[in-house]
Amino acid sequence: MTRLLDPAELLFERPLRSRLSFVKPSLNSKVENKQLQQKATHDNHAKYKHFSVGEEVLVKRHRQDVWTAGTIVEKTGPLSLQVETAGGHHIRCHADQIRKKRYSDARDSREDVEAVVPENVEAPEAGVLEGREVPPTLPNAGSSFENPESRRRYPARERHPPDRLSS
């Protein structure tokens, strides 16, 4: 049994060119053109990422969906790097999953950062400041939450039953 091909295709082991094959566009040329377009678009927007051994970086951890701080231990390929995290784990990852760390460790944890307030500055009292009236400062006003109903941005909605139910 034949493979449902023309005898000429079986003999020459390729499809023969005819007038119809010139009218019908080639799938290979379409694919090549699309690939060239994709490469050109990618090359316009792509940035080369250069990392050096010992550099502090952030690594994307997909299981937890978080960025973890680490240090580059070695380059295992042109875009593949081995990173040691703070927990001592070694992760091999692509350069696309690594970002340069832009700040120091002191600013990394929010507990270490304290607000700097000069000692000679006093809180304003109730009265007039620069020609405007200043409300009195409440103790612990920043720590307690206001009732959201007390300050509404928009008026309350009036709800009425539909007309079809009132008859």
C-alpha cells in the first residue's frame, strides 16, 4: 500500500514543483519571516545582563513567588549563574531571574530603619499657624483607626425596592 503520494513523489522522494506550487505560498518562508521579525523585535528591546562573582543580587524564587537576596558564587554558562542565598542554599538560575541589588542590607530590613526627628521640634498646638486654623492634636491619633463611616467620600446610596414589587 502506498502512502497516499503521487508516484513521482515516491520516485524523487520530494514534492514536485508545478504551476500550482508557485501560486501557493511556502509555509517555510512564512515561518522564517516571522522568526526574523521576532528576533528583530527582541534585539531592539533586549538588554545584556552582566554579573560578576561576589556581587549582591536578588533572585526570583518561583515556588514562593518572592525575590530573595543572595551572592553570585560562579558563572556556569553565558547567562547561567550559581547564587548562594542568605540561608546557605545554592541556586542555579538564568540571568533573567536575577536583578542587581540597588540598596544596602541596612535598608533591606524595615525594622532597622527609624524615623529621624530633631529634638528641638515641637508638635503644633491648637490655634493659628501661618494665618490658618490648626485643629488640636489628639493623643495617639496615628495609632488608632478612624471609623470609615465617619468620613465618607461620596454620599450614602438610597436603596428603593423595584416598582414591580410595590404593586
